[in-house]
Amino acid sequence: MKNFLFTKNSNLLPQKVYEYWEVMRQWLLNTPERSLAQAYTAAQKIRNIEIEHFNNQIISAASVNETPNVMSYWQSILTQNLTIIKLRLAEFQSSRAILEISNPVLLDKLQFIDEVIYKYQQPTVIFSKLNQQSVSQPIKIDSEIYQNTSNLKDSAANNQSIGFLPSSIGRTINRITTDFSPNAEADFIRNYHISQNRTRTSIRFLLLLIVIPLLTQQVSKEFLVSPIVERFRSQQLTSIFINSEMEEEAFQELKTFEEQLKFQTLLKKAPSLSPEEIEANVKEKAIEIAHEFRLKSKEAISNVFADLISLVAFALVVANGKREIAAIKSFIDELIFGLSDSAKAFLIILFTDIFVGFHSPHGWEVILEGLAEHLGLAANRSVIFLFIATFPVILDTVVKYWIFRYLSRLSPSALATYKEMNE
């Protein structure tokens, strides 16, 4: 009966693997058309909004006379559909390049999409020219806006002349004058929309950087790598253990079981067993341990290939998100430099104490041993200690150089607070 079930399961496994492979293959083959169809649908939504609500013009306050709240609603829909078009076109281009698909029927959809998004891909106007435009003009997140904004701030700071009065008084007067300007409210709303879109894009892209590699690793491991590894290992006479540590752990577990069995027999806590019965129980336990460690070996091998696939997915997300990376950089800079001096000093001390502090070697040892176990490698103590003796030292040197070179220039008060707290 047991042999029949084993034969039946062994026959079902190749069929399941083949079914999973066919589903994934069909999904991959349909990816270009599916991605282009979704991008085309998003472009049609933008085009319909232009025709029905903006007199066949771009989605902008200059096209119609609407309130700021209404324009904010249309702006959110426009941003959402432009993001969908961008992601789906990137997916279409990558899958089309992999599968080498050439279909002339798709050209009409691509041309329509280009005609729709071309009007919203003009260079973004920097803050100094915002007074000449409408409040709710579509905002494009690009690296140029952050570079130009920072250049404006740097040039404004450098162009401040040293006069009779302190420069802070001049800045206060300029701020009051700006607040009473007729366009102050429009500028505030426009800057708010830019900051809101930048924050939304940064958070969304950070989530993609985390979720996509994790999902890719789990899905590829479950439906692609594990079945292939299982089939390969079942067809060949492969060893149960892939490293010496796993073998020692299995032997120690079997030895402990045998000693427990003899100990319970001697204390009369278990029925008296003959040497043949003890050997039979030990043999059954050995088979169970062998099956358990065979699964661990398969998991470790699958983790290696699944991690490589997730790294490729992470690289593709980063390669297709240059503008989002610029938005994240600006968002992080604004978030960090917006903190108080004590908060900056607290974060620096927390980071350095965790990764390069006195107790950090224990944490690095746990991380490296866990990584070795995840990949099925034997945890070489010499390699781990060599890493701990070099990498935290290099990291500590880099942090000290950054503090000396940049923090003293960007935020001297934070540096003073850091020295006081560190002492």
C-alpha cells in the first residue's frame, strides 16, 4: 500500500510541475499584450477625461475654470493613469525584448499612447516660474525639479550679500512680502501638490523595492525552482546532506534519541526493549531524520536560485525607476534635514552602536550564520571572524569620515549635539 501511494505521488509530481510550467509559460507569453492593453486602457481614460471635461485639451486649470478641489481630483486621476502607463510600458518593453515579439498590430496602440502622454512629458517648471502658470497644472516627478530646486536654494544662499543689516532680517522681510503677495495662495497649493506627489511616489516605489523581490523569491521558489530541484534530486542518487554541519546535526540528533530511549528504559519509564527493538526504533528515527534533512537540503538549494531571481527583479525595478529614485533621494533629504538636532544625533548614535559598536560583533555573527544556513553553506568560523574584524571597522571609518566631511558643514549644531550625547 505504501509503495502504491509513493508510485502514485511520484507520477503526479511531474504532471503538477508540467501544469505549473504551462501556466507560467502562458502568463509570460501573454505579458506583452496584457501590459500594452492595460496601458492603452489608461491612455483612453485620460483621453476621455480631456474630451468630456477639458474641452479636448490637456488636464489643466488653464483649460477650464474649476475650483482647486476639483482640479486636485482630476490631478490624482491623471497621476494614477500616467503611473499605470509608465509601469505597463516598462513591463511591455522588457517582456517584448525577452520574448522577441514583433507584431505590427500593436503599433496603433503604442502610437495612441505616445500621443496621449506626450503632452504631459514636457520639462517641469521650477519654483521660480510657478507664478506664470496655473495652480493645478499637471506635475511631473522628475529628477530635474529637485536638482533645479536645490540649485535655486544654493544660489539664493550664495547670492546673499553682507550688508549693514543681518541677513536674517532680510529673509524675514522677504517672507512677509511673499505671504502678502496675490499669488501666495496659488504658490502654496502648487508647492503642496508637488510635495504630495513626491511623497506618494517615494513611498510607492519603496514598497515596490521591498514587495516585488520578496514576492518574486517566494513565487519562483514555490512554483519554479523547488519542483525542478526536487525532480533533479529524485532522478539522481544525491547525498542527503549538502554540508558537514547538517551531517553533524543529524548525527547528534540521532545519538540523543538513542540515549533518551536507553535512559527511559533504565528508569522503567518505558517498557523494556530488547537490543533488536532499540535498533529498530533507532533505524525508524534515522529514516525520519534523513527525510527531514533531505527537505532542508532542497530548501537551501532552492533558496540560492530563488534569491538570484529576486536580485534580478530588484535590479529591473531599480533600472526602470530612475525618476523615482531621484524623488526618494529628495524625500529622504527633506525628511532627515527636517529633524531636530537631537533627533539627528540620536539616529547617528543608534546606527553606529548597532552596526559598529561594542556589541555589534554578536549581531554580525548571528546574521552571517543565519545567511549561511539560508543558503545551505557551512558556517566557517574563521571567515565569519575575519569579516567581523574588517567590515565593521571599514563601516566605522566611513561614518566618521562622513561626520567630519559633511555633517560639520551641513549641520554644525547637530554635530555639536552628537558630540555632547556621545560623551
